[in-house]
Amino acid sequence: MSFDQIILIDKPAGITSFGVVARVRRILSEQAVKRVKTGHTGTLDPFATGLLIILTGNKTKEADQYSKLDKVYEATIKLGATSTTGDPEGVISSSDQCPVPVKSQIKQALQSFVGEITQTPPIYSAIKVDGQRAYKLARSGRTPKVPDRKVTIYSIDLISYSYPILKIRTHVSSGTYIRTLAEDIGKKLGVGAYTTELRRTKIGKYDIKDALPLAKYLNF
């Protein structure tokens, strides 16, 4: 059996990407009777679900080329509220006084983000600042200065909208933070927003339909 593999996992909510890697590594290492080098090619937040590419053995040397691939996400966004982390795990603040955007305003706002844009990644992210993960600095009470970055939004499609819930599908370049995109959409509409659900469905040519649920993989 080869332990140089590309494994597609459908990550469930409530577990970190590193947690998925650890479980896959344990299964493979038990089969190989030795530790099998294992890594992922792009982090998903704990609350997020969807496609995670796991590389093992000599395939881990190719991680960089996979991490640079475009990605497709489906996101559920709550308007009229904000979160300190941009997701359900933060402190939520709601506003009952903000205007309710109509569908045409939603579509116009979404299209305004298509193309190359500048993002400021969230402080609660895995980006390294001064050699430390930004989220660790933020949780210790510090406010890390996360540098802006250029990213490309290739498309944003409106799946459904019934205030305050907005659902979108977006095709983006590597390095794009959907939490930040959702917050910026909220600012554009003047109502605030945060991501309540996030699912990654594609990474380059790799599709979620070809991925194995983590629970099923662990039962192998």
C-alpha cells in the first residue's frame, strides 16, 4: 500500500483542520506501523465544513502548489449584526435600527466586489504576525497588525436572500477570507454582517462530491 496519497476529506463543523490531519495521520500510521508524514493544503475554520485536501508521505512536498489553487465557497451571511471574530464563535452585536436592503441593493453590492480587491484578513486567523499566529495574539488580549493583501473575487452568485439571511456562492483566489468578504459586504450595505455558515465545495479541479466524510474515513 502506498502512503504517498492525495486524500479528499469533507470536514465537519466543530473540528480544526489540524485536528483532521491528526486523525488521518493516526489511521495511516497504524496501517504503516510507523509515523506517516501528513499535512493539509489550506485551513478551514473550525465552524466551516467542506473540502480539505490531505497530502501524505512524499506528496506533502507538493503542498505549495495545492495551496495556491482557486477555491469555491458557499456562505450563509447574517445581515444587521456583527461578530468580533466574523463568525458564530465571536461576541455578536445586533442592530435593530439599520435599513433593510432590497434584493437589487444586495446584487449591486455583491457585484462591486468582483475583481481584484484589497482585504484585511481577520485578527482571528492563522496568519503569522511577528512569528506568532494572529489568533493566539488576539486571544491573549493583543491586537495584531495583520497586513492587507490583494485577492481576486472571480464571481459571486446570489443563492437566496430573505433578510437578515443572505446565501452566496463565490469563486475566489487563494488567500481570500470569506469572513472578511462577508463583513465588507455588510459595510457596503450599511448594516453590518458576519458569516454564520461556510462550506468549501471546490479547490482547483477537486470537488466536494469526490470527498469522503471524515467519520467514514476514520471507520476504514
